[in-house]
Amino acid sequence: MTSFLAGAFGLGYLLFDPYLLIVAVAIVLAVFQSAIIPVSDSITLQYTTRIKSNYGKVRLFGSLGFGVAVFMMGKLSESFIGPSIIFYAFFFGLLVAALLALRLPEEPPRGKVKVFNGMKELFTMKRFLIFLAITFLIFGPNLANNVYYGLFVEARGGTYTGIGIAFLLAVLSEIPFMRMAGSWIHRIGLLPITLLAGAASLIRWVLYFSEPSLATVYVTSVIQGFSLGLFIPAALQYIRKVVPAHITVTAITLYSAIGNGLGNWFSTFCGGIILDNSGIKSPSKEKNWN
């Protein structure tokens, strides 16, 4: 239901022009879209735990789908009916996902848990609170930079297709790391993996601040594999390790809310303020960019 309604409300971007109506569409869309990730992650985590498999081996298909979709939408936006094709594809993709969701493995809840009671229990766990702070600091800047990444590539001379290629390289680089995440976590531990993911993100964004060439942007986009490609599987396994089984779903929902929600909003909003005041490139270096 959440997949279908998110896709349906996504078509609202094509129906309205006034800014406030577009904001209203974005809010309603977010209500349903934000539920997709924690619910699907919870189902996947329970299923892979039950069959003794690796969460990353399933999650990597999300990165594959994202990369292929961004590349295809970039090509179609240039050669077909313009950027509006993105919203039709968004609806169609989530419609198919909704139909396929009917065949997902049933993962019954482990007892009835009141959400607020579960959250109260989670907020008494110091390790989980520190983990949420790390999630905020890693997901927030990464997702915010991804929001403006297309503008950055375009400012460096990239086309819509070029933006698609940049995202394709970035998210495809996540796949091998998600596949290897399980063995790496077992070998060097969850917390070192988290440290490695954060350091990789820092290196990538500092490099882009130095005004690299478009070719360098493409080549270094694979650093995303070291960051999100390792952090996402590690984060879910850490939740499974430190959180009692009866509140795992609540923990995953809170993790998604802090990282994909609060962290994303805060960093994207601050990034927008910087963008309004300074532009995608530093005014003092405008000549170098041109």
C-alpha cells in the first residue's frame, strides 16, 4: 500500500505549478515513501536472519536499481519527453514494486509491541543512542550532497546523461562492498567498518571541494561504495546485535527516521542556505570554473 500510494502521489508533481501545492505533494508523498525503507528492511533482516544469509546480498539490488534508473532517466530526459518522464517512471516502478510486494515472504511480528513503549526502551540504551548520532552524521551529509550532486556535475559541464552516469558509477560501486560487507564485518568488526565508511565520505566531499575535473568526479564517485556500501549493511547488523528482538522493527524505523529523515532534512536545508548564498561554486573561484 505504501509503495502504490507513494507512486500515485508522485504524479502530483506533474499536475500542479504553484510552489505551495508542490510542497504539499512532497509532504504527502514523503508520508508513504518514508515507510517503504524501514518496512522492507525489517522484512529483509528477519528473512536473512532466519535463513542465515547476508542482508547486504539482498540490499545490493536496491543500489543496482537506483543506478540503472538514474542513468535511464537521464538518457530519456534528454531524448524523449523531458524531465516529466521521471515521474511517470516513478509511478510505474512503485506500482510494479507494490504488486511484487504481495509475494514477499511473510514475517510475522514477534509479539505485540506498543511503539512508544519500544521507543522508550530504546532511548534507555546508550549504545543505540550513540549509533543514532553516527547515523545522523553519516547519512545526513551523504544524502544532502546527493541532492545537490546533480547540480555540481552540471556546473562542471555534465549533461542529464552525464549526471546519470555519475550516479550510476556511484551506486554501482556499492554493490561489491555490500556483498563483501558480511565477511568484512566478521573479520574486522562493526565499529571499524563504520569508521571506514565515515572516513571515505569525508575524503570524497573534501576532494570535490578542491574543484576537480569532471573526469575526476566520475572516477572518484566509486568512493561511495566504501561509505554507504559498507555502512548500510553494518548498521542493520549492529541493530540486530544490540537491540532486543521484540523491538527490532521499532529500532529500524527510528534508525531510518534519524538518518533518511532528520539527518537528510537538516543537512539538505543547511546545504540549500549555503547554495542560495554562495552558489554551487565559490564566487571567488568563479573564473576557474568557467
